Amino acid sequence: MGYKLNDLIDIFKSLDALSLKFVVIGNTSILYALGERLFDDDLDLFIYEGSSMAVEDELRALASKKRWDIGQTDMGTPSIIYKVRDEEVIIELYENFYDFYIPIEFAEDARVMNIDGYYLKMLTPEQYLVLKARSGVEGVVEELAIYINLLKRKKLNISLNSIEKYASLFEDDKAQIIGRLRKSGLSI
């Protein structure tokens, strides 16, 4: 069945109340840019101001009150398990911790989407592609190729200058990011 972003406004407002500022990362951001409004995957949020780990006790108390479950990401940061029409949605909270790093410019330049009156920050397609290319997980080139194919079919618009700009924020990894994007079919 899936969920819509407006199903999660209570979560978003609750994070705001804990003084956590966040941006949607992960494939939800690019799927939204492609016009999708119903999602099946986990929702990944990057906390760019505040710390979910610093307010974990408050988050657990809030979860108990609202009947949410709390879990953990692979990094050890909190995740929220939220019920939407008898389905569980996992909202994973990431922040700059250990090897996980997203420059603040990504949050500052993120798109702001109006979701039923709630203004939600979300990565741009360019930002998503750069982060995905940087991740280097197995199959990343093939996954990127799917999005590059959509670009070539004019289903997705991106700015190559923005790709360069965001890749440059990862000084040590820029060549590898651009290389993976090229392998996936992007002419950059």
C-alpha cells in the first residue's frame, strides 16, 4: 500500500519540537522529483542541526507517548517505526557521525516542499546523485544508470554545474564520484 509524506507530518513536527532540523535524503528525494507521491521504502532523514542521539531520551519518551517504536540505524542512530494504515514505516535518522558525512551546503541548498502546509526540506536530484555516487555500495553504478537513463529520456532534469558543485564539496572523493557518474552513463 505505501505511505505519502503527508502521513508523516506528525513525525516531522515532533522532530521540530525536539529542535532537530532535517532534510529528506535517500531515494525518496529523487522519486519525489520524478513525480512519485506514494512510497514503500524507509524514509531517510539527515539531521543537520541538533542531534538525534543527544535527544534520544526525549525521543523515546515521545515515542512511548505517541505509541511509536524506536529502533536503530546501522550507524547506531535512532530510527522511528511509525504505523500508517497497518503498515510500518521506518524513519531513519542520520547525522554526521563516524564515516557518514553530508556537507551543510546540501541542507542549505535543499528544495523546500509544501506538504499540506508543512515545509519539508528535500535533497535535489543532483545532491542525491552525488551522495549515491559517493556511497560506493555494491551495485551503485547500476542504480545510478537507472536515473541517468531517466535523465536521457527527459523524465528527470539536472544541472551538470550543480553536480560539479556538490561533488567538489567532497574534495578527496570528487574524482571517484565523477568517475562513478560517468560509468553510469552521465556525460560530465
